[in-house]
Amino acid sequence: MELGETLAQYVADVKLSAVSPSEAKAAKAAILDQVGVAFAGIGEAPERILSGRLARNPAAEASILGRPQKTTTWLAALVNGTLGHSLDFDDTGGFGHPSVVILPAALATGEYLDCSGRMLLEAYVAAYEVGVALGQVVPRKADQLHGLHMTSVFGPLTSATASAKIMGLNSTRMRYAWGIAASQAGGIIGNFGTHAKPLHAGIASQAGVLAAELARDDFTANPNALDAPLGFFYSVVAAGDMDRVDYRTALKELGAGHIVSTWCLKKYPCGSIAQGAIDAALRLQGRAPLPMSELSSLEVRVPHLEPYFQVAPTGDVSGKFSYQFPVACALLDGRVTKWSFSDESFQRRELQDLLRKSAVAEDPDSRPHGVLTARWPAQEVVQPIEVATGDAGRPVALEEVRAKYLANVQPVLGADAAKETAEMLMALEEMPRIGALMDKLATRP
């Protein structure tokens, strides 16, 4: 049972001086993007409903993005994590949605302990690598075979890693934190398309902060909870499928720079699977021989159709987990934005007409990524789906990440503060304490 001990030693040894410049740059891009998408979630139903809990839990510990009052570290992680996943605009990579669980925990603990920007970056890198390692123990998405959301499964452990790294926990307490976090892992895919889905991220981030704080005070757990006979992998990740578990795989590439190789930015605020299809729809729109109102049918064919990506679009957030809805919006509007998934957008007659003409099918012959086929009475346009813009295989420049950040943050902070905080985040390693940044992000004078 060396998994926990090896991971704990790795976390303790992570120093920014040993992280490659490309990996450090990617980490800052991920942090910049995550703060921005959290601001984009302000005003959405999950944030509005959760904010009512803040007045009941005042504390001078940690900030909620976009709000001047502080609360407890746990509640800050819960709200900021939920906020950052409300639009499904946050990144993916390695083990689900990494930044939305790691960063809220790191910001809450880091602000409370007045840590430096450098330490925040080290905590992010360490937590990301631990998440990738845990995700490699079994084949990717094996946890989804029994209905669990990967972000909720690995999120509590990665957020605990970030908080524990900032706290400077020793190996034993780090492993206690993972044991406590493992007992809080879960989140069902059946809740996709509802407000409970973004709550998965908030709960995972909160769980990590709580686990690290309890472990710091000698709250015990099984130090080998990850790979114990009745532990995390046996009971949660690979339940009934332990013959696929290989702990050596988890350790083989630990610390090998997985942010650069796995981090994926989302260009559109919806499920990651549809990102490439939206790109294809926008290309198809430019080739359309006739107006979309005259379209006879629209078909999306993909090599594999995930069960959780067949949510029937009914307005609000549900359209984020289907191919038809964002593809139809792209064809009608020439763009896919936050507004595209609103009830106002959903209720448009022209959109409803196009959705009725749309179909999705699983077709192994559509490899590698699928194809869109638009048919008019006498013409047909076929558009291949390619790797999405922002994918690790098709990365965007840092300036594009910054542009996305500014677009998301300006409506709340204003143009000047948005630009100032963007510069602070892109120079995070030079920041002696993150409190000054958090004051600005929380709109405190």
C-alpha cells in the first residue's frame, strides 16, 4: 500500500522552481480562466440560491468572488466551486473538471492563511498531478460505468491536496486528509442538466477544505484509504471492476507536466463533448446554400454517444448536455453564448422548429470525431467535426484565455478592474500575498 505515501511525498516536494516554464504558464492560464468563468456564473440560479446562506454564516476567513463580505473557508469553496461550474464553461482535463474543484479550495485556504501567489501555483500544480495520477489507476471514465461523475469522485481528493499543500501538512496528515475526502466522494450523472450538476463541483471543493482542516487538527482516517481492500478504489472508483486497477500506472508519470498535455479550455458555455460540434456548425453555417428556416433536417452523427449527453433540452441548463441544442443555436445565431441557454432563447419559435428537425445518432463509421449533415429540399451540406478549439490537442494562446476572462469579468468588476486582475493573475508567482488579489476579486475597496 504505497500509493498514498508516494503521492504525499510528491506533493511535499513540489516547488515552482522545478516546474517547467510551459507548465507554470499553463497553470496560470487555467487559474485565469477559472476565475473568469466563476464571474460569468454570477446571477445564475445556483449562485442566487446559495447566496442566501452567506448571511447566516459570517466569518472573516475567505471571499466569495464578486461579493465584498467574507464567510468560512468551507462555504467560500462551496459557493465559488458551484459558481465556477454553473455555466459548464470551465475547463476539463485529466480527471473531469480540474480547476473548478482545485482553485476554490486553494483560494479559500490561501486567503485564510495569507499565502503567496507562488504557493497557490504550487498547490494547483500538485493537486492537478495527483488528480491525473488517480484518474490513471483505471481506464478513463471507468467510474462512469456505475453512474458517478468523475469530477465528484476525484474532486474531493484534489481539492484536499491543494488545501493541505498550502497548510504544509506532513505525510501522515496529508493521507488523513485524503481518507476524509474519500468518504465524501460521489455525485450522480443522473443529475446532469440540473442545478445539482454545478453543485457537484462546489461540494467537492468544500469537501477538500474540510478534510484538510480536520486532518491538520489530527482528525484521523485510514492513511491507506486510497488503496485499502475496502477503500476508495475498491468501493467508489472501480466498484466490481478491480481487475482493471493498476496502481503502478498512477505513479509512473506522476509530475510529468500533465497540465500542458491534458488541459482543455472551453470556448462555449456547455458540455465539453459538444464543443467540436459547435465549431463544425459555425463552419457549416458559412457554407449554407439557403436560410436555416428552409432546412429540411439536421443530423449529428458521432462515433460514440454518451448516455449522459442525451438530456432532452427543456430550457435553463438542460440544453448544455445535448448536441442538438448548441448546434441549433450556432446555426441560427452564428455564435453560442451564455444567453443561448436561457429560457428566452429556448422559447424562440425558430429554434424550436430547428430542434424538431434535428436528430443525433451513434455511428462508428463517423470516426474520428463525427459529422454534421444539413439537408435542404434539393441540397445537402456535410461538415466533419474536428478537435475543438481550446482542446489540449488544439490549444489557444494565452491572449485568447485573457480575452475570455475579460469578457466574463467586465460585467461585474468593470473594464479597469478586470484588466488589473487579469495582469495580477498572469503574474501570480510574483505576488507576495494573495489577499490583495482577493480584495479586488471580491469588490472590496
